[in-house]
Amino acid sequence: MLVFRASPENIDLSAVHAAAPVADLHAHPALNAYYLRRDLGREHKPPGIFNPLRQQIDLPRARAGGLRVLTACAYVPAAAIPWPRPFKAALGCFDALEELCARNPTLLQLARRRGEVAPILAAGKIALIHAAEGGHHIERSLEKLEVLASRGLRYLTLTHFIHNGLAQPALMPGHPWFSLLRGKPGLTALGREVVRRCETLNVLVDVTHCSERSFADVASVATRPLIATHTGFRRFFPSERNLSDEQLRIVAQSGGMVGVITWDRLLGGPDLEHMVDTIVHGALVAGPQHIGIGTDFDGWVHSARGIREARDYPAITERLAQRGFTAVEITGILGGNYLRVLGES
């Protein structure tokens, strides 16, 4: 078991968790809200172990777990072309979550632009953040990127499983067939232009899923903070899909941050303690101010035991205190760091 400090402070865990802007950098509530028309305003049964048709996040359980900032990632598989078209699917996911806000106006509100999160939290609501996983959602069009940004897109995960005309993805553990569709290494000319355009639109660039060369190319082009929203580290699972320590340092040096995923395979172990080991490692390498939580809930990953639904966020707070983090550091990891990188603090 890794520890950040050998002697933990005496912390009021309930008070710290209740006061923190608990944020999930990466989740997929829109997958079921849009594709299955599921009402996330009511409580649903969580998966026992793994069941993509169950629900890990809904509003009642998010509130029970103390979640304050929910990043909802639009997604359709790139290989699903010609139907549904990725850009249309992204707009559909945005619509589904905005309709959820409209049906539950006292509980959830979209933070479309910088500066809107704090008033939403002050009103006792969950702040909704729009994101999209995979540059294929812009369909190689800067104009479509601008439309998504106007709708509130706050970050774009540049690539995903197969090449999308922007960037080569990382090798996926356990999915060798994706390697046949990875394409040429690195960013394309259009990919470089998309990174630059994201920066002018105040859209963060998410380097999760980038291959080694793609990551290096993004880092060479970017002038604003980078994020890796849902990942593990190669110390625990040596895969290109996970970040190396050098990549972690590069993200931190940019002023950005890394969200630790719940996927047990990338964590290198089956339970919450392995996720917390990953958080501790990231904090030891890059500093706790550059680490956060990106569960990938409802994204069809096999979440670690003890962190399989939105009611489980307080368990992270408890383990962080046990590993020697201060109340200030815990507050940052739980969400303060993310708000800083979003330009919300």
C-alpha cells in the first residue's frame, strides 16, 4: 500500500467531503439517457459487478455521494459510421442531459461557459459539464467543433480506439483488433489545427487514449493546460493506454491534471485500494494539485470493487485521509484541481 505521508492528520471526513466541490472528470450518463431514453432523475439499480445496461450514475445517487460537478461525455463509436453520425450523436447526448436539467431544475444545471460553476454550486445544484470522447465527433470539421463549443463543450478527448483523421490512439489492452485501425503515428496536420482551435475556443484537450507519438505531438503544439481525464499509470499496468511518469510530469508542467479511472485492469488490481494507490503514485510524481478523479462510470468499464457507483465517492475521501493527504489536498483531488484547470477558480 502506497502512502503520501506516513502520519495521517485527524480529519473530519464528513465535513471535508461535504465542503469539497466533488467532481468527476469523465463519466457517460448520456449513453443511457440518450440511446435508451433512460430518466436519470430517478434512482436506478447499480451493477452488482459489471452490467453496462445498469446505471452507475443518476441524480439521486450522485447527490447521495456528494457529487457536485458531473462531466458528461458524449460518445458514439467511431466505427458506428454511417449511423448514428458522430456529430449528430454528440448533439443528441448534449440534448439528453440538458433535458434532464430542464426536468430537474433545482438539482442540475449546465455550466456552459467559464465562471458558471460557482453560482450553480452556491445554489446547491450539481454543475453539468459537457465533453466529448473522441475527435471523430467533429467529423474532421473545425466548424462542427465551433458548434459543439458554442453548446458548452469544455473538453475534447482527441482520439479513442481507432484513427479518426486527427491522432493515432494508444494500443488498447485486450483488444488487439483495434491495432489494425490505429493508422499512422502522431497528430495529422488537421489534428494540430484542432488542438490550436480548441485553445482559442477555451476547450481543453484531453490526451487520454493518445499513443506515445500523439501525446508528444500534442504536448509540442499545446500552449494551454493539458488534461488526461480517465487513466491509470504504467507502474501498475504497463500499457500504452496508461500514462508513463514522464507523461504525467508533462501534463503537470503544462498546468493541467490527470483523472484516475476506476477500471480495475488499468489500475492493476481489483478494488478501491488499487485506485487509491494510483492516486498516491500520481501525487508523489506530479504533486497532489495535479490529480483528480475520472471514474468512466457508465462507460462500459469494469470498475474496481468498492467504487462502482456514484454513492461510493465518499469512500475515496476516507482512503485519501488514511494515506496521509491533508484536508486541503483532498479537497483539491476531489474537485478543486479540476475547477482550477477549467478556469472556474
